[in-house]
Amino acid sequence: VSQSRYEFLGSADQWTRSLTVEIEAKANPSSTSDSTMRQVIADVYAALGGATTLSGNAIDIVGVGDSLMVTEDGRQIAGAKITARVIYRTIRFQES
């Protein structure tokens, strides 16, 4: 989790918040192809798209971006990083 931001949107007694989440999928560099990791990214987006309210705890989940991770020498695919923003609402001044 990289950040949480508070905004005064909606009614005066509620806060709309966003939480940026980074999901990393690690892979075996010697046996993972670019197309395999692109499929992993697509599968993560599909899972996020099917759970946009997180059982009623969120308003929405928005995909922000993704990237492939490579080995130090830059020659092999080592995984992928997917960034998403969770939008949710709480009662003003209630931290839980």
C-alpha cells in the first residue's frame, strides 16, 4: 500500500478516500515469457473488475497502470506490477 488520500466529497458527515495498492506478481526469470506475464496482468485486472466493491466495503476499484519487471541485466522477465486505486467512503473522523 503506497498512500491514502482524504477528500471532502459527498455529504458533510462522510469522507471519500482513496487507497493506492500495488500488486506484484513474481515469476521465474528463466522460464517466463512476456506473453505469460501479460496474461497474468490481464487476469489480475479481470479479478479486480469482478470485485469492484470488495463485498460492499469500497465504492470502486480503478486500474491505474501496470509494468513488467525485468532482471537486473534487463534480459529476462521477472514479474509484473499492477497499480490500482480503491475508492471508499467512511464516516467523517471515524478511522476504522
